[in-house]
Amino acid sequence: MYNVGDKWTWRDSEGSLRGYISELKPGNGKTLSIIIKWENGRMIQYNDYMIKEETRLSYDKEFYRNQKLESLGI
């Protein structure tokens, strides 16, 4: 499930870019429109199926891991 504020990362041969879900909107029929605001200021709308199929786009596990380590004082 997707939530507003979830962190995402885009990785390709040129590097990586971080962003977060800024808005969720019901799409047509069964789809969900997910708007990600990237650190470069761009906002891009994806559908839930696009996120599942896009190999360069992933949940930002590194951010959440670092956040957890920091909260533990490590």
C-alpha cells in the first residue's frame, strides 16, 4: 500500500534521485494515481501498475534503515 510521505528512489546509469509521495488520487477504475515529488523539484504522476513494473523506481529502503539506526542511537 502507498502512503503520502513515503520515500522513493530512482536509480539508473546516471545516478540516483530521491523523492516522496506528495499526493494519492483515485485513478480510472482500479488504478491509483501516485504523484512523486523529486528532489530536483519535478513532480511526476505514476499509476500503481507503473511503479510495480518500473525497475529503476523503488521504495527508499536506505532512508528508512538510516532513520531506524538513528532512532536506536547507532
